[in-house]
Amino acid sequence: MRTVKVGIIGCGGIANGKHMPSLKKLDNVEMVAFCDIIPERAQKAAREYGTPDARVYTDYRDLLREQEIEVVHVLTPNRAHSFITVDALDAGKHVMCEKPMAINSAEAQKMLDAQARSGKKLTIGYQSRQRKDARCMKAEADAGTFGEIYYAKATAIRRRAVPTWGVFLNEYEQGGGPLIDIGTHALDLTLWMMNNYKPRYCVGTTFHKLNKDTNQGNAWGNWDPEKFTVEDSAFGFIVMENGATIVLESAWALNTLDVREAVTTLCGTLAGGDMHDGNVRINGIRNNLQYVNTIAMSGSAAAFYDGVAGDDASTAEARQWIRAVVEDTDPCVLPEQAFTVTRILEGIYESAKTGKPFYF
């Protein structure tokens, strides 16, 4: 495969924890430019992941002027996703934007419009689709194992794991808390499994019950109660146009032992399925008896897995994205799908504010 030159915009946590290490593993990728409003972060990224002549910028527009850059990864706080992605597409770059697509559907629509007029590719960083349990569950859904999926649960629940770094607790920069941060992964997985992107209405609630706690027991150390301006948990009830129903649960801090993150449960007319301890469980009725089959994901790869043996989800995401650019095929996550996720999240937040159902 030909070499693809990539520019990185935003060199913070998600860039260092996911995107740059994954791109570094690909033989046909060169990271040639790095941008961050904190120059030291961009300089550090260039040293660790860049080509010997990698350039460093503090203004992303300067990076976009580089003609050799074919692909841009937008890895900024959520509020900046939209306008940077629009500018990158208009500059003739293919764009991988970290999730969520945008802080609201109006901003996400601007991204769709820019993608349409530019003819360039746009994808959103929902790497959970590349997990082996997710690929297995999707293969079963596509094969008709579950029949018509009419009820699902999208789950992203932490007991005490509030992110205390960056701008996660800042509502202005992020647009919300656990719903838009981790609930978005669970909802994306669920819609993808169901292949249903037509919501009718939703009802939502958000809570700020534990934000002010000083006795926290948080996995990443105590948060600052004065800076914790987003919700600590949020829940949604979503009804699709065909009547299918999704319950969405998300929390950074909740007094519960039922802790699971970025998983889905599917209930269909023929069978049900869920994700349990990294494996897939399928339940149903056969010969008038109940059964449960567990599909173990312990192997390094499987026939349905579109990647390379040993790839983690983030590397698999990067590999399929770059392959889509080189081979001119659709990426795994289509922007229209991510747009629907953003619309539903926005609807849940709006319903929580008004106390009324939100109709799409």
C-alpha cells in the first residue's frame, strides 16, 4: 500500500493514548505534522511519533496548508471538532475526527455538508466497533441470528471513574459528561448492531447527585467539585420509527456494582445476545428448551475479524481507516451514522432540561 502522510491536530490524551501509537504501527503511514495550542505537546509528539523532518504548529490552519498531507486526525476537545473538521475537509483532507462527532446536531450537520461538497472521506473514532466481541456480535446480527431486534440496552456504567484530567469536567468545552463521553460508544454499538438509524423520540434524565462529594473513592484521584460542571450520570429511553426501543445508561460515578462500559444487549424475535467479560453470549430456545451459548474471544483473531492478528481495537480502527483512504472504500464508521448518535444524545440532554419527550 502506498504511503499516507498524516497531520495530527490536538496532541493531548486521546492522541497519545490511542491515535498516534496506533498510526505508528502501520508501515504505510507517516505522521509529518503536529499541531497543539500548547507548543511543548506538539513538539513532544513530533519527537516520539513524527518523521525526522516533522513540522510543529500552534495554529491548525497552518498545518492544513501543507499540500502533502492527505489525512488529518482531529483530536481536540469536543467543541472544536466541527469547525476544524470543516476547515480540513474544505482544504482537501480526509478526516478522522475523534468521538463524539460534535457537541450538537447543528455542528455535526456542518461536518456532513463539508464532507459532501469536498468529496473527501470523514469518519468518527468509535473504535469499540473494532473489538472482537463487537465484531462477533455484529456478524451474528447481520446473519439474522437474533431475528428482528426490537429491544436493546446500551450500557456505559462506571462506579467511580471520573476522568480528572484535561477538560472532561468542563461543560462548555465538552458539551456534557458521561453521556457524551462513554454513553456515545454504547449507543453507537447498539445502533450499528441493530442497523437502525431512524429515531422517533426520546426521554432523558441527567443527574448531578455526586459531583459535590468530597468522600469520592475515585479511580483517578479526587475530582475538584467546583470544576465538575457536567452530569455524573445520564439515562435515556429511545423509541425508533419502527417501534424498537433502546435504554441507554451512562455514568462516571454511580452507586452500583453492575459496572460495564461500551457494551450492548440485544433482544430479538429469534434470540438475544449480550457482551459479558469480553465474550459474546447468545440465548434462545431450541427443541422447546432454553439455551445459552458463549462465544469465547480468547483467540488472537477470528474469521470475521477485518484486521491483523494481534491488533487491538485502536490499531484495527487505524488500519481500516487508512485502508479506506488508500483503496477508496467506505470506512467502518460512516459520518451519517455518527450524526444520528449525536442527534440522540442531544435529544436526551434536551429532554432532561425540559422534562418533556424530545421528538426528532
